[in-house]
Amino acid sequence: MKPSYIHLFEKGELEEKVKKAVGLLENCKICPRECGVNRIKGEKGFCRTGRKAIVASYNPHFGEEAPLVGKNGSGTIFISSCNLLCSFCQNYEISHLMEGIEVESEQIAYMMLELQKMGCHNINFVTPTHVVPQILEALLVAVKQGLNIPLVYNSGGYDKKETIKLLEGIFDIYMPDFKFWDSKWSAKYMNAPDYRERAKEAIKEMHRQVGDLIVNEEGIAVKGLIIRHLVMPNGVAGTEHIMKFIAEEISKNTYVNIMDQYRPCGKSVEDPVINRMITIEEYREAIEFAKKAGLKRLDSKEDRIIRIFKVL
């Protein structure tokens, strides 16, 4: 099964998408922040990223979801900075402190091709929202040199529907977070009171494009939607509402990863509401919310343990 972007390239449509995306940098409204700065000239808005993307690292990653990792890993490219800058970010050094170096599109293309040579099953862009044009430029270079594995759009969920529409036929796998339901908390911890509305719109569009997750005979993802949800202390994430939304407005067959690895990072260590790890009870409650909503494809810590014991 060929990645969708190859079909776009063969029809001559990929280059047109690249031109349109790069044009958006002139008065940047790529994400919901809509800063309006001229990134072509090096101006910087909320994401603090100008004309060039900043990359922190790239490598085969084995800590992602099983359908992405397989035997050889997910070819992960960590983009520096972010359009959310969560106060509790688990990758604080990369997002807030912007560890990494500015790179040309040819360098990103080289990274993609190297990861493919290593046997990675996909190219996984972590935090791609603010550098969509730069990624598309790199893709155009890489596909000409033989790139032929699926692309993963691994975002924080604060994406603009119009930008996601532009990406139709390019990313075969979308993997957004759905972080918060209540605008009180998304405003406090991400300065994004409209997060719920933007995430809902973007995820619906992602699902329209790629549908539920499809895996091959080896269990490797080839196309579809994966949603991540990080369980947080004191119920601030609004897990119950998010699970209901996914089941009722996306699909009960959505592959949902309910994550338990929250730990206080960055500024969250000073916040009495979220300055601790979650409890076992809070995590189990989140799983129950998902099951009660009718979701059928859950990736949770408990399910992984059960699978391990079945193998043993």
C-alpha cells in the first residue's frame, strides 16, 4: 500500500500544496493562534519559529504506540518549540527552551531518508503544527529520492481545520492529543481557551480524511487516526467528556491511547492542582469512562499488561 503522498506527487499535486503552504508563512495563520507575522522575512510569533524549522533530534523511537513501533521503531523527528507551550510539558527542554538547531528542508529530507534506511515503519513528526510548510518542502525533496513510508502527524491537537484540509493526501496517520475539555484549564495551562473547539474541528477533519486505524498483517499502522489522552490529577483533563466525544462524534472504533505517565514538569511543580502524579484510582476511572462511552480499541497500561500475560 503506497503512502498517499506518492499518489499526489505522481499527479503533480504535491508541489502545488507545497507552494500554498509556504505562502501561508507570509501572514502566518497556520495554527489557531493566527499571529499574522511574516515568517518568510524571519518574523516570529507565538511559536518563536521563523522561516526555518528547528529540529531537536531524530531517531528510531520504541516508546510510541505498538502499531507505529513494530520491530524497527517509529522514525521520530522532534520539532522544537510548539504552538501550545503547556506549563506541564513533558518535553519542556524541547518545547519551551527550544533545544535544537535550525535546518533547511534538504536536511529534514535527509533525516527522513536516513530513518527509512534504518528500517523505521513510518516518519513521525512530533509537534509539527507550526512547521507544516517546512515539512512539505522537505517531503517534496525526499519523495524524489525514494521516500515511501507513511507520515505521522503527531500534534498537540491545537490545529486549524483549514491547515489540516491542506494536508489531505499527505499524512496517512494522524495522532493528535486531546488534552482538555474545560476552557478554564486549557486557558490556565496552555493559554488556549478555545482548545476544545479547535481540537474537535481538527480531529473530525483528520478522521474524515483517513478514517479508523488500519494495520497490516504484521500489526503495523498503514493509515488512520490515533488519539492520545493524558490523564491528569484531579480530573482537570475532562476525560469523561473527551471519551464521549470520541465515541459519539468520531467513531467507537477509534484507536485511543489513554496515557498514565503524567508527572509535574516545568511550571506545574508550583501548581497545587497538578503538582503530583496521578493515582491508580484516577487512571482506572479514566479507563472506565472510555469503556462506558463504548470505545472498543483502547491502548492502556492495563490492556498492555493483560496482553503480556497472555503471551507468557
